[in-house]
Amino acid sequence: MSFRISDATIFDTAVRNTQSSRIELNRLQKQVSAGKRVLSVGDDPTAATQLLGSRRALNRIDQFKSNIDAARSALEPVESTLLSLTDVLTRLSELAISVDIEDVDGRNAVRAEVEQLFDEILSLANTRVNGRSVFAGFATDTSTFSKIGAFVEGVIDASVPPEPYGQYNGDNGVFQIQIGEARIIEANVSGREVFLGSTDGDDTPDGSNVDVFNVIRDFRNRLVDPDGQGPPADVAGDLKAALNQVLGVVGTLGAATNRLDIAKNQLDSLELTLTEQFSKFEGSTPEDQIAAIADLTQSEHTFQASLAVTARVIQPSLLDFLG
């Protein structure tokens, strides 16, 4: 027993095959044009899931790298300010060991310079970047220190506390920035620690630390009355302590900067690895493109062959219809 396949069935099959070839050709053309194999979840669900995870990881890396840049931008002006502060303290130390207390005019000239350097250090303590105080903790809108009282020529203030002195107006806020999945860095320095030598928030120097403003005032008063207050050279030890205090903070900032560099290098390496994986998952490697072009060429041949077959099927059918 034999079955005759109708012309309609042959025609429908030819059309379906041509449409299928056209869809496959369009898909490959889009892949080659986009430069990647996976354009939608339907192209490869497993690869699409892996792509989603890689994209999230890459976005996290971008955020961490932005955070590193923000932390570096916050710490660099602080370090620059502290280095300027060390220059001022070094100058004060030079004056302390070189002043001749028997030379009244020379001593008065040094006193005037010391008073100016007190104000210079106050200015450094009130450093602002983009309008924000860098040493005031979270209280960035306020001046970090206020100068309470003033120097009066030839007068040693006897008030309690003696004036002038630096009054801290900030708080103990610490800006913490995440620079990795398990890495957080402090992106600010407290003015209390730098200028008052206080690490516990009570404005009283801890251990061998000193209140920089008080040291300078003491130096100035010794210049006014070396007989009653003591030789100016005796303040050299406190000035050295102040310098070491500041250099200690500079060292901490240097270590923080090194941490930023290490974190940045590790993120760059991880980003490269994830980018390579991402290209592999989405099929955008050079090898994938070569394969896609080959598939496209083959699909074009298949589509042309399908068109030819369909044309041969359609022509006789039309002739039968016309006959």
C-alpha cells in the first residue's frame, strides 16, 4: 500500500524549512553584528546565569575602585597638610635651640615669629577641601579649631586655662570606606589626635603626646620672660614630641595609602579575570567570533539551498494550478 504526499504538504514543509533557515540566519547575523553569542537568556540559559553573576561582580569591583579613589582624594590633602605642619614644627625647634636669651631685640623678633607660627598652625588645623573641614570628624561644616584669647605683647596670660589656646570644635566621627569585600579603611584623621595629642576624645594629651598649641604658647612665654618661665631651649623636648606625634599620624596615612594601592592592584587583577570569563560566557572572544562567522556562512548556504528547493516546489504547483 502506498501513500501519496499531497502538493500542499510538500509546499508547507518547504516553506517551514525556509522560515526556519531564515530565523537561524537572522539569529547568527545578530550575534556576529553584536560580537557575542549570548544575546538573551534563551540563547544559553546556563551561560546567561553565569553572565549575570559576573556582571554583578564587575559592578562591585567598579564601586570598590570608586571608593578607593574617594579615599585617596580624602587622605592626600590631609597628608599634605601634616607635612606642612612638620615644616612649621621643625622651624620652631630651630628657633628654640638657636635663640640667644641675652639678645633682647633678637628674642623679641623670635617671639613675633613664634606668635605668627601659632596662627599658621591654627590655619593648618582648619584646612578645608571643597568647603569641608578635614580634621573635624563628621562636623565638616565647622572650623575645626577656634583660637581662644590672644597674645598681648609683653604679657603672660595667667587665666585658667592660659590663653591663647586651641579649642576643638569637631567630633570623633570616623569616615569608613569599603574598598573590598572584607576591607574597610578610615579616610579621615581627628584634629584631636594631631593637634591636642588626644586619642580618647577628652582633649587631654595621652602618654607622651602634647597639645601643640600649648607647647607653642609656652615657647612664646619663655621668650617674653626667660627668667620667670625658664629658658626657651627647654621647650625643644616638647617640640620634638609634637613633631613625633605628627609624624606618627603621617606614618599611619602612609600605611593607609599602601593599603589602597594593594587593594587597587588586586581589584585590577580580579577585574581582568572576570572580564575574560565574561567574554567566554557571552561568546565574545576572538575564537567565538571566528566560529560565529563560520556558522553564519554555513547558515547562508543552507538558507540559499532552502530557497532553491522551495522555488522548485512552488513552480510545478503553480503550473498544475494554471493547467
